[in-house]
Amino acid sequence: MDSIVLVGLVAGALTTSSCIPQAARIIRTKSAKDVSALFFGLMAAGMSLWLVYGLARSDVAIVLWNAISLAFCILILILKRVYG
Amino acid sequence: MDSIVLVGLVAGALTTSSCIPQAARIIRTKSAKDVSALFFGLMAAGMSLWLVYGLARSDVAIVLWNAISLAFCILILILKRVYG
């Protein structure tokens, strides 16, 4: 595998997995007061466009990670809605 | 300008600017209790690698936005440290 694609895959693994502790924290504490809904809303909108960008450039790393990150952003938005 | 580069620039503008309301919220409420430091730590590590990836692929959109986002992540980590 091209080593640069590998860097992209590791980069994406880090940025995507970062959402897990945030979602876990909200579920554990049942509080999302300090989390900005606008943050995750803009993030979700941006990631949808990164997905389009990655597809257009046939960039596997960008498509893969942004699709998963988008799902996490939507989950966190739902948690924010539930726990406020 | 290539329309796909434009999509990448708009995508990045959205994901990068998303950090502004989160930072603003912490500064306004002086509280970052519900914000996960691990979230922004992993995000910063991942964005550093995206920067390497973008430089290696000469991808302007990826380099530009990840550099700015990385600065925002570090700012939010400092705010988390200050306000807890």
C-alpha cells in the first residue's frame, strides 16, 4: 500500500475515533450542556461535503473516515438533543 | 478553479469554523466539563497527520483547513485545561 494512503488511513482513524470518548462521556454523565450543537452541526455539514470531495477524487482515506465520522457526529447531535 | 477543489474548500471551511462556536461556548459559560479532552487530543493528533497527508499529496484544501483546525483544537484543549 502507498505509504501516503497509510498516513491518511491512520490520520482518519485518529480523527474518527476521537468522537468515541466524546459520545461515551455524554452517555456516562448524561450531560451535554457544555457541548455546542452548532459545533457538531457544522462538522456534520462539512463532513458530508468532504465525502463528496473524496468520492470525486477517488480518495479512499477521505471517503472511508468521513462517512464514519459523519455517523458519529449525528449520534452526538442526537445525544445532545436527548441530554441537553 | 477546479470545482472539486472548491467543494474541498467549502467542506473545510465548515468543519474548521465548527470549532468557533465550541470555543466561544466554553469562554462564555466558563465551563468545559462535558467536553472530552480525549476527543480534542485525538482530533489534534489526527489533524497533524492529515496535514502530512495533504502536504504529500499537494492537496491545498486538506493542508489549509487542517492547519487552521489544528490551531483551534489546541485552543480548545487549553480552554478545557483552564475551565475544566
